[in-house]
Amino acid sequence: MTERVVLAYSGGLDTSVAIGWIAEQTGAEVIAVAVDVGQGGEDLDVIRKRALACGAVEAEVADARDEFAEEYCLPAIRANALYMDRYPLVSALSRPVIVKHLVTAAGKHGAGTVAHGCTGKGNDQVRFEAGIVALAPDLACIAPVRDYAMTRDKAIAFCEQKGLPIATTRKSPYSIDQNVFGRAVETGFLEDIWNAPTEDVYEYTANPAEPREADEVVISFEAGVPVAIDGAPVTVLQAIRQLNERAGAQGVGRIDMVEDRLVGIKSREVYEAPGAIALITAHQELENVTVERELARYKRQVEQRWGELVYDGLWFSPLKRALDGFIQEADQYVTGDIRMTLHGGRAVVTGRRSSESLYDFGLATYDAGDTFDQSKAQGFIEIFGLSSKIAARRGTRQA
């Protein structure tokens, strides 16, 4: 039986050329798998037909938009996941759902190898391969661009030689990856970190400096899950899409940062994730109202580690799964409404309400109705500061 390779297929130049390239280099048949995570662009059936025209023996397309939103984006929202306190893991979140479909296809078609189009400098090679072996330890992985030095010039020459049905004349000045949770832009003039992004970099967000009326929105959550926008029920996918549109129209979610890649280099990245930033901001604030202090403090440590694991491609790791359980438990009372004003590139919380609120007006107020017994504060402070007081006395004796 001829060996088979499952290829993560996008429909672009590199992965289209990779179909024939892999066949020539390995003698294997190629099964192309395209996964829709809300990236937009071409119709998936067009992509499927292109894969077959480029030499794939079979081609599959998977509509994973709801799956991506509910099983990958939602955990990130509940984890308030912001790598380096800023990046909402736009690309990192999409890789494990693609990996899942690749591994499923490999089992279905009897393939022993999975291929992807990543380079040797980025994070995605790790995300794909670490994810694949976590789900199917016996599968091999290859990356034509990395392993066979398939440069763009070589890819274009191969494409022209074989007469492949893929456009090769126009090259974007940027490297772009996008899905429903956001958009990532790098390379080109952005590699000079002194250069400011120009407006043509952005598609999901309007210029926040342009004058416009503010937009007020109420986001409702149940146990950390967004369930309604302005009172109208939504799925997670619908919540992200609606806030992409509304927050994006206000310029919310633009991020320009130099981040630490897993491979050890620093990289300048420009992101736009309006829905993600609006939802995470709202979720964080509702947690402030409903999560007990010590649990909230510890959850912030968990959130940072969770984000690092996902960024590093360890979605399917035992630690990540264990932290998921903690986050689910911590979020059980995160139910209520957050009112936000979207304007000028910012999502600003202006109101909170929850049936599970830990905010007690009687304890918090300084006016009439104050139920806090201030006479107990002095004794509490004396005991709380006692260890520091004893240590200070020792220091005085030694001086």
C-alpha cells in the first residue's frame, strides 16, 4: 500500500505546492485537509477542488467555526488569557483544533505522516507537532518549507513548471494569519520595530482616532460563558462575531508588541482582536464582582501559566487539562451582566450586576447604612502586622 501523508491545507501557494512537492520527495499520496476557523476568504469547496487539482488524492474540508469558538476560544475567555499580558492567543488557539482534524483524517485514511506549512523560525511548527504527537504518538511529522528548504522562489518555480491552479503574481508585504478570534500581522516593514503600523495593516478594526459616536453594550454571562448581547441570546461564536463588528468599529483590540517566541527570538507582531478583548475585559470585571479574593489571586497565577502553555503549543498537555478543571471550578459563580462603552479604541466597563455578587453595599459604603464594625479593625491590624513588628525589633537590637 502506498504511504499516505495528511497535509494541513490552506489553499495558498505554499501548501498547494507542498502537495506535489511531498509526493516527489517521499513518493507518498497526499490527503489535503482544510479547516474553517472563521478566517474568511475563499469558499471551502473552492479550496477543496484546488487541492485535488494540485494533485491531492483526496481533499477534506471541515467547518469548525462553532467548535473553535466553544472548545478553544471560550476556555481562553474564561482564563482571561493574555500572553505577556497583552496577546489574546489568536493564532495559538486555532492550531489545536486544526491538529485534531488532521489526526482524525490520518486515522481515517491510514496515513502515517502529517505535514504542515510552517517555517523553522516560528511557534506554529511546535504547536502542530507537539499537538499531533500528544494525540497520536506514532504519527510522524514533516514540514516542507522547513525540512526541504522549500523557499517561495522554489515554490513559484514548481508551481509554474507543473501548471498548478494557484496565483503566484501578487505577494502581500505582510504575513497574515486570521480567524474569528482575531488577526495577526507580521514581517515586511513591521520588522523594523521603529516603524509605526499603517492603516492598511488593519482589517478587523477601524481607526480609533476617527470621530464617531460611542457604542454601549451589555454582555451577559452564565458561569463564565457569554450567553447574551444586549439581552439577545447568542452562541459563543455569535458573541465573538457581534463584538468583532461593534468593538472593531470603535477601533478596540489593536495590539502592537514585541513578543517572546518559544524558539528564543523576539518578534514584532501586530494583532487586532476586538471581540476577544471586549469579552475578556468584561469577563475579568465580572470575576472581580463574583470570585472570592484568595481564589481570584491564585487564578491570576493560573491564567498566566495557562496562556504560556497554549502559546507554547501544549494545549493537549496534562498540566493544561488540569488547569482547565481549576478554571471551570473558579468560574462557577461568574454569572451576571457587564455594561461597557466601546469608543476610541477602548472597551471601558461602566456597570456590573450579578445574582452571585460578593459586593455588599452595606459593608462598602461610607455613608448611612454602613454595617462594617470599624472597632474591630485595630485588633486585626495588630495581629496582622505582628510578625513584621517582631522582625523589626530584632533588626533594632542588631543595629
